[in-house]
Amino acid sequence: MTSESKAAPRDADANQAPGESPAPSVVDRLADGLFQLVLSPFVEIGALFTVLWQTLVQAVRPPYRVRLLLASAEFIGVGSIFLVSLTAFFIGAVLSLQLVDGFRDFGAQSQTGAVVGLGMARELAPVFTALMVSSRAGSAITTELGSMRVSSQIDALVTMAVNPIQYLVVPRVLAGLVTVPILTLVFDVVGMFGAYLVGVHLMGLDPGVFMERMRWLVDWDDVRQGLIKAAIFGFTIALVACRQGFHASGGAAGVGQATNRSVVQNAIAILALDYVVTAVVIGQGL
Amino acid sequence: MKRLFGGMGQASTPVETPEARADAVQIRIQDLHKSYGTHEVLKGLSFDIRRGKVNHIIGPSGSGKTVLMRQLVRLESPDSGQILVDGVDWATLHGLTLDRMRIKFGMVFQMSALFDSMTVFENVAFPLVEHTSMSKQEIRERVMDRLGILGVAAAANKSPAELSGGMQKRVAVARALVRESEVLIYDEPTTGLDPLTTQTVDELILETGERFGVTSIVISHDMASVFRIADRITFLNFGRVEATGTPAELLETLEPATLAFIKASGVSQDILDERSRNG
């Protein structure tokens, strides 16, 4: 357990006695700024992996906080169903609209169901679900933990001999790991419904052909690929959000900045991981 | 007071009389150093915390009070030096032993640090739920007892956000005391409070110390409060101990400039004269 903050607390300027430390020169400050710029991504990655390691260690240590896990799953999973469904419906609908319009030029509109299904299962469902969960739940997690940090609630946990990583981070990370794949399945179903509605009822595709082509091209391996990605995304979203909130500093402004970093880092992580996982799963591109 | 971990870490000392024990050193801080990067904040602090007394640690902003507090509750570890609690250097403890030692300490944070996702009752019950096998009924009785003693039983089902600053302080004290801590640390307990609430918090610190027999450590720069209730005062300046002792001893040893600082902080000459006479 590491509850130590590397930043000096608020009255840490005890050595500001007159004449003790000369002000650094402009060149020194410039060099220092450049060094910090180069170093900061490594510091960020190091901090994230430290939290990851602590989370893995604390996840297997009792007590197992099932009630907190369920509460986190309810917040991340159940609370995101509406947003994910809404996104899925419109993504499926617009994709169907574009594909029918595009494929019609060379008489391939019958492939719409297949292409939507494949794209949805492998890519769109896990990526869009993760982005939505990151926006809604990830930012909220960072804000909550950041507020707890700056109001000393996390320190209070430590002084009461409660490991804050185990109490605050482990339930949220496990909840992300479990609920984002489930939300991805919801995205698959609702997205296909949106695509079917537009393709068949608005664009005049044959319903039998739409479904049959989809069944022909999309199989369980495609869905599984999406679920593997979703699990990795869910774990990452919660971990990044917790790490940013857990180490927030600087009052309300600091919490805002931490939330901003959390959303940006999660978006980048989701897109980068998507490529890496895809390349690993299909065995090429790395 | 019943000791939760009575035998743990006690130095082997001869049998003490109650009076001697009451005046005994509970925490000894020896040559404590702490730096952040190149900033040395604590520069070799050495002083004692007396058992059962109200021990104030004072000093201007930037003197290292909060950094010292974070070492005292082991939120951070010192770079060098020792914090001996009943003879055990608790900077060297880890794991379960460290957690057991933490039970001896209760902490009342400056902003109370109550969990805003819980009610007042749940906040106070939290240490018992986490660390004991007490039944729900036993927990309820203990929590309501502490809330009753501190005069906030009626707020048990409210959320912390619904309480005034003074009431939040009382709930924070109840939470710190619910596991029968031996040492209570208050971080700037009267900062930002109005004079009437400040006086109430001062009385609360005194009453809590007397009723539960706990050692109180109060980090503060509210000089008026300090000279009203302190049994012992340690004055920090630029990360060093400027003076330590009873209020009377302190008033004798302080430089004229420091005395002027104390008077400028709102301490009346009457209080200083009274503490000089009575210690």
C-alpha cells in the first residue's frame, strides 16, 4: 500500500528561509522544463503500472468486498445501459443507411446485414461501448476519487487501517472488467436492430436476405473477439480513471484536470489497444 | 481505558504509579528528517508527546506542522529519525503490525474527512464494521453511545453535508474514538471556524481527553486556542523545534520576537499571565 504523495503537503515550504536556495537561471528552468516534458509520459506509465500492480495484489487478498463490487457494477454497467443502447441504435442505423446507399452502386446492397454485423461485432461495439463508458463512468470515477483525495477521505481510510486500493480501486476495476463485455453484447443486439430497421423498413432490403447474409458472415469468433477487446477496455478504463482520481491534487481545479486527463488517456488507450488486440487476435499487423 | 492491543510493542518498563504513567512519554520523536526533492521540510525534530495530556504543536505556516502530522499517522515515512510509540519505532512497521499500531491512533482531519457517500451513523460505524466482529446491535449501541456523548446523536441518519462545521468535527471525533484509540490527532481543528464554534471545539478536545483518557495532539496555529487548553506546547519554526514545554516554560524561554508573534495572533495578556502563573 502506498498512500504517500510525492508532492509536498501544503506547508512543506519550511525551508524557505531567506538566502537558502538561489533562484535557478533561465537556462536551468528551460532545461528542467524540457526534461519534464520528455520524462512525463514515462512517469505517467510508471504510475499507472504501479497502481495496476497494487490492484492485482489487493484483488487476491481478503477481505473480498462483494457489496462494493456489486455497487460498482451497478454504477458502471446498469447505469450505462441507456447511453450505450442509444449510441448503438444510431450507429447501427446510420451504418446501414450509408452501406445500402454505397453498395447499391454496384448491386451489393444484400451484403449490408453481413458487413454491419461483422463491423459491429469486431470493432464498433467494443470501441463505442468503451468510449461511452469512459465518458460517463470513467470521468465520474475520477471525480469521485479525486474529491475523496483532496478532502483527505483517502487519508482517513489509511489512518483507519483500510487499504484504499483494495477498498476503492479493486471493486471498480473488476466491475469494469465484467460489465463492459456485457454492455458490448447489448450494443451488438441494439445496433443490429437499428441497422435492420433502417435497412429493411426504410431502405427496402429483403428481411430474409439481410438476416441470412449476416448469419453467413458473422460467427461466434467475431463476437468473441469483440468481447475480449471489451474486457480489456473495461479493465483499462476503470484503472486509468482510478489512477487519475487517486493521485489528484490541487483542490477542485486539480480534480477537474485529473478528470480531463482521465477521459483523454482513456480515449487514446482504447483506440491504441484496439489496434494491438486486433493485430494479436488475427495474427498479423504487428 | 481498555487497551485494544495492550501488550503490543510496550517497552519493558518497571511498574509505574498512575501519576508517573500519566506524565510518561507516550511518543518520542528523535532527530526526524523529511525532504521533498531538494526541499528539506523537517530538519531534525526531537521532542516528546506526554500520555494523557493535550499536546499542541504550533508554528507559522510553512513551519512543517502538517508534514510532521503525516509522519505521526504514518501517511508518509520519514527520511531518517525515529517516532517511538510506547518504545516501538513505528516508521519501521509494516503489514499487519502497522495496521495494529494504527488502531492506537485516531485522526481528526482539518476538513473532518467524513465519507460523503455515507450517513453520520455509517461514518462512525465504519472502523467497527471493518475491523471487528461485533454484531449489528453492538455496533449500533457503541456508535449511538459515542454520538450521544458528543451531542450529535440526533444527526445519526443525516449525511455529513447537512451538518455545520462544528457538528462535522464532533462526528469526526466520534469516528476517531469509536475504537477506543489511545492517541487522538487533531489537524488544525479550529481553522475557518467562528469564535463560538472554536471555543466549542476547544472544550470538546479537553472533554474528550478527560473522559476517554486519550493523549491529544493538536496541530494548530490558533494561538488563542493553544494557550487556553494546552498542557504542553511544541513550537516549530522552519522545520526545527524552537521551544517545547508547558505554556509557562514556553513563555519563559521564547525570544521577544516570538512572544510578539503570539500576542499578534490574538492571545490576550491576561491568558499569558495566567498560563505563566499556573503552567
